[in-house]
Amino acid sequence: MNDHSDISSQQALDYHELPRPGKISIQPTKPFTTSLDLSLAYTPGVAEPVRRIHENPENAYRYTNKGNLVAVITDGSAVLGLGRVGALAGKPVMEGKAVLFKRFADIDVFDIEVNAPSTEAFIETVVNIAPTFGGINLEDIAAPACFVIEQALRDRLEIPIFHDDQHGTAVITCAGLINALEIQGKRIEDVRIVVLGAGAAGIATSKLLIARGAMKQNIVMVDSRGVIHTGRDDLNIYKEAFAIDTPLRTLDEAMLGADVLIGVSGPSLVSKAMVKRMSKRAIVFALSNPDPEIDPADAYEAKPGSIIATGRSDYPNQVNNALCFPFIFRGALNARARYINQSILLAAVDALASLAREPVLPEVLEAYGVEQMEFGPDYILPKQFDPRLFDWVVPKVEEAARKQTD
């Protein structure tokens, strides 16, 4: 496995600055070399499509790029592992997202960084610019505001709204866990799951796991103050939905006998002693990035025979949202979906889980500099550069999306 953890700060800065600042640009899609081209591209040629769109807004999908254009929007309140750095500082991440959309699903993106004085102002900004786009990807927005924003936009707009930190993380985590459970000989209906982190990713992942068959009473969610239980009076409505009646109060107590740990919190919060308290054939998803909740080597030493996944590319089993969000949007845009619902997310989960069980192509092995990969403890998810991802995931998502409008 290629290890890119030694990338220097200067190397990263040079990549973003040279030979031209930034990672994306806009290119015309029509000929533009003659006076006729000028007349067609602008005045008087634009008048006719303007009239047609005025008559029927659906014609925007015929005569403009709306149907293949996604807004990647942030307020900069929860940028990667860097926290509230502000909208402008979040721009490199939004540009990076745009590259992934284009490279893996041929979707065009405008990255939009919003300085909004309130959640309501952010919502109004997005609503006001929404006619431009065929879909909106919310990114790096802190909880609980992210839940309010997403729901408000879903209520007011008729294009797909997708908060990747919630649903992208949920889809890829769920797909990986299905396969890890299969390898470990356990059933999702039976396992005890500890979810460390009760923000956007933790709550959305827990919801999707329940939709896929996990038992709500078997999920112990832990935030910075401990286990989320029914006796607490400091919970917002999103955490309250996962409060259980339990004597457990600490992460250490919750880990005793747990089959699965899903960490979506922060670095070094899980000790070897905690992992040692888990059940046999444990599954540890330590997804804090770049520094996981526990070092994979420490986790495996504490619990031999376990399956370990992280958010990093330099360890086996990278849980990477880019495996799903470009293809979810591609399928939704193809179907001209009005929203991305749970059935679409589950379609993506099953498609990704199934692809990981297929033989790995030689070009994938070459791309990652290895001689062999096969479904097993160190390979529970497809690789990002597997060329089959598009054809495997998009049709399943599109099929689920079309059922909205049939």
C-alpha cells in the first residue's frame, strides 16, 4: 500500500499554487472561434433558450448546464479536522471536492463559501442561489446546525440536498461494516455497536445502520460527556433520539463486550485497554482523520483477529466518502431526482459492499502498487480508482431515484 503520510507542507502548498493557483477552472463546452459562435453563445442567440426556460423552467435542463452542475457549499464551521476555520479557509477543501466530482462522475461543480451571520441567513443564501444548480452538496458544517440546514433546504427546494459529512460517511461506513461482519461471522441484528461521536457523522451513520438492520437498543452512542442515556438532561433533539435506558456511563464501560466501535470523534480517545475489552473478532472503525481514535497497530495488538478501518489512505480499509458521493449524485442527477432519500443511500451501500467481494482488477493492483488484494480482513471496501465503481453504483442509485418520480 502506498504511504503518502510523508507529504511535506511545502509539497502540498506547491501543488495548490503552481503552475496556476487552485485546483479547478471553467472551460466552454461549445465552439467559440467565429463571429457566428459569438452570436449563438451570447446575443442574439441566447434569447430563444431564455424564452423557452421562461415558458417552462424544466427547459433549463435542456439548454443550460443545470442538470450536471452541483454546488459544494460550506460555512467553514467544521472543516476536516481543523474545526471552525471560516468559509474562505475552507475553499481548498471545496475545490478538492469539485475535483473528485469531476474526476469520478464527470459532474461540474461551483464551490461556494458563505459568510453567514446565522443559520437562517445561510439557509436563505442557499435557497436564493439554488436555481443555478441540479443538486447541492453541503460540506463541513458543524452539528447541530447542519441538521437544521439540510432539513430546511429539503423542505424548500426540489433538487437533491446532500450533506456529505452525514450521509457520505454513513453510506461508506455501513458498506464496510456489512462486509466486516460477514468476514467475522456476525449478524448486524445481533451485534453491540459503540458509536463514539454524536455529531453529524455519528448520528447519520447510526440512522442508516438501523435502516440496514441494526437494533437501536444495541447502539451505545458516546459524546464528550459520556454515554447518551435517558437520564441525561443536556441532550439536543438529535442526540435524544439515540438515548437508551442503560447503566453505562463511560466509553470504557460501553466497550466491554462490544462487537463494533465506530469512531467519528477525535484522535487518541480510545485506549488499547478499551479495545481489549471488546468481544472476540471485534471490528474497529477509527475514522477520525488524519489522526484516528486509536492507532491501528495498537488496536490489533490489543485484539488480534479484529478488523480495523480508518479514514487514512496509508492503512488498509480506508473508509473514504469519495467512494460514494460522486456516484450518488450522478445517479440522482441522471434520474432528475427531487431528493436523496434513505432508499437511495441503501442502494449505494449494497452496491459498494457487493463490489468489494468481486475479484480485484489488475489495473487497481497496479494503481496501488501491490501484487494482491482480495475480499478479507484487509479489504472490505473497493478502492477509489476501481474503474467499476461508476457502473456498479450509479445504476443502482439511479434505479432507486427513479422510483421517486414513477
